[in-house]
Amino acid sequence: VTADPTFAVHDGSAWTEPHRRQPGKLRKTGTFPPFRGLLPLAGLLGIWQLAGPQHSPYFPRPSTWAQALMTLWRRGTLGPAAAATLGTFLVALTGATVVGVVVGIVVGTSRPADGALGPSLEFARAMPPAAMVPIAVLLIGYDATMKVTVVVFATIWPVLLNTRAGVRFLDPILADTARSLHLNPVDRVRKCVLPALYPSIFLGVRSAVPVALVMTLLVELVTQVNGLGALIGISQRSYQSAAVYGLLLVAALFSMAVNGLAAAVETYALRHRPQQ
Amino acid sequence: VRRVNLLGLGTLAGFLGLWEALVRSRLLNFQYLPAPSATAAAAWDLVLSGQLTAAAGHTLEVTLIGWVAASAAGVVLGLTLGLSRTAWRYSMASIEVMRAIPPVALVPIAFLVFGFSIRMELVIIMFVSSWPVLVNTIDGVRGVPAALRDVARVLRLSNGATIRKITVPAALPTIVVGLRLALSLSLVLAVVAEMIGNPAGLGNALVRAQQALQPAQMFAYVLSIGLLGVALNAAFQHAARWVVPGLGKGAS
């Protein structure tokens, strides 16, 4: 089953239902279908370029996208926008990973904590992340903190749920080992729990990456605070359609780059682990 | 029968009570943070005045139309690509590339082409929500166990009969997962499209409440969107189990 990576959805699997995905059993990553499959897309773009309307406000030719991007770059708006998006994305992803792992370990380890916090977390998760943008704007204002807060709120869930599931599936022998060695609680988490959880955490982070990127772009688009999303919004409002298409291309490349990078990091970090 | 998680519900009620108390006593001093009671009152007013139901009706309608269209396209295309290796080899890479486009970035383009209209919402939903259906249909069709394919061969089923009697039923649980993801996605996209462009529905009402500095109404709308999502999901799970008997809990 392919989990959909493209958007911040509540995937609906009830909080209380046991997680079925076996941590440690990783989906093969980094497999891209044969490149000749790119032919239809290339053909479409080619026809668009050759037979497309000369000056269309709706479907500008692909060559004009590149020109529009060059113009933005020379005006000095594209670089800072990309940097702002990348910054928000990274800070939020890191924050969501830390919070998600900590809360995930807490609710995964302790049944009472899970029972007590479960419904509240489920309630929070049911709140649509996109709709949190206006709330965050009113409470925090139009700034970088607001952006990061919204993105973290949306991105936490895959990390949290995978960590929690990972803790549930931990080998009981690990706990016995820790007890036999008289490890204190800190060492137990650091030396036994965390290393065993890496596969689950990576799985969660990898699902969180596209969510974080989409949410970052969404916040920027809705609030017009810095970044690629805001630039797309501005270009659209001033009817610079070639720039909108060009920026869409940049966003897509960005998305492929971070997803590919996340998969590569995961494969590298887990290279010594047996693929079950 | 599911046991009610009293402890958990108590904690949730405790959080809400604490929130109420903090806002009322002005210990938590955000200018625009409404107490839960104020949110409930605002929601009630919006229901009585018909604004909430009208907005929710629009969003629900768009979500469902878009979802049905996206699902139909996704299943048909998915069956084609799942069954024909040649079709798969010569188009899957294009699909992977298009799927990588962040959906929000498409909203401005749909907006350029279609302006403020319901078509813009529908196009966005159809474009984005068909991916999970498509990918899951392909996975489902390709994952049909070899033994089942042997059965079809032994029974000398025609190609059409094999697809109808063997492939589709075997792929159905996976397809259903795709349909469910697509449904949640459709609602989110409808709300996003309404927030950014189309002046109708819950998303737009939410943004207007924010601009009018009506935080209680805003929270009421956010809550309604959340509830709509949960309700749609529950309805889908129920329907799926009814339509596809033997669909294990695990599959949906």
C-alpha cells in the first residue's frame, strides 16, 4: 500500500486502532520507473512549446517560463524567496521531528499516558492543518514564528504515529536487556529505545517531508509572508502567468529534491540494518 | 463493543476547561483567543443564521463531485497502467514527476485559468486527488497473487472475465485505501481552494471571519471543517465495509 505523500491529510486510521505497518520492514526507496516513461510528458511540453499560443495569459509556452524565472532571479526576488522557503521547511521539519519523537515515545511506552492523551491528540489531529493558518495569523501575527508553528502542527503527526507504533513493536528482549544491565531511564532511552526506533522514526520523517513542504508553500501563499509560495501568489495576482508556471516548476523540483534526499539519507543511515 | 476511554475524554475535557478558565481569568492573554464557550456560541449562531450550513453544503458538494470524478479517472487509468506493462513503462515516470508537484502550487494556476469559479475548485481536486487512487490501483492490480492468475488461466477465462472476476476483486482492498485517501484530500483541497480563491464555502467563510476579526466564528469554522472530515471518513469506512464484504478492518 502506497501512503500518499502529497498532502497533509488526516489519513483516517483511527488513533486507537493498532498500527499495522511493521517498523523495520521498509518500502524499497529510491526506485524510479524507467526513464522512457518521461516521453509522454516531454512530448506534451514539446507540443505546447511548438504549437501553443504565442502570448497566452493562461497557457504560456514553456520557454517563457524560463525567461520569467531568469527575470525574477535578476531582480533578486527568487533567491531570497527560495531561501526563506527552505529555512521554514527545515526548521519546522526539525521541530516536528523532535516533538513527534518525544510525544510518540511517551504515548508508546505508557498505556495510561496513551489513554489519557489519545483523545486530545486525535482531536488536534482532526483539525485541518490548512485551516489553522488564519488562526495562527490572528494569534501570532504575520511572521516567521507563525509559519513555523503552522507547519509543525501539520507535520508532527506522521512522526508521532510512526514513533508510537515503533515503540509498540519493540522487541521485549530489549527491555529485559536494559533491566538486566540496570540502565537508568535516560540510558535506557538513549542506548536501547532510540536506536531500535530509528527505522520507524525515519519512516515517519520521510512521510513528513512532503507534508512540511506543502504546508510551507500553503502558509506562504495564503499569508503572503516571504518565500516561494508568496512569490507565486504575487505573480498570479499581477497576471504574470509565465512566472507562475516557472515557479510551479521550481516548487516541483524542490519537492523532488527534498523527497529524494530524505530517501537517500534514510537508506544511508539504515544501511547496516537487515531488510526484513 | 468499544470501551469508552473515560480517562482520555476526561483529559480532553480538562484541557478545554483549563482553556476556558485561563481565557476568562485573562491569565492567557492573547487578543484574539476565544474561550471554548464563545466558540460554541458562535457556532450555534452561525447554524441558526444558516451561514454555516450553506458554506458546509457548498464545500461538501464540491468535495464529493471532485472526488467521484478523480476516483473514476484514477481507477480507469490505474487499471490500464496496472494491466499493461508497456503502458506502465512508457508513462509511469511522467506520472511520478507530475505527482511530485506540490498541490498548493497548482491553485494559482487553476485560478489564472478559471478565475473565481467552482470549476477551479473541481479541477484542482480532480488533478490532485486522482493520484492516490491511480497509484493504489496500479499497486493493487500488480499485486494480484500469481496463484490467482494461474486460476484464471486454468479456467481459461477470457481477458475481460479475468479482469472482472479475478483482478478487480483482488485489487479492491488496495483501491479502497486509495479512494479513502482521495476523499480526505478532496476536502482539504476544496478548503484550500476556497481560502485562496473561490469566494464560497467553508474555506472562504473562515478567511472572512479572520479578516473581520471574529476569532470565535473562525474557530467555529475550523471545528466544522474538522468534523466534516471526520464524518466523511466515517461514512466512507462504513460504506466501504458494506459495499465490499469481507473488507478487513486492516484494509480500510
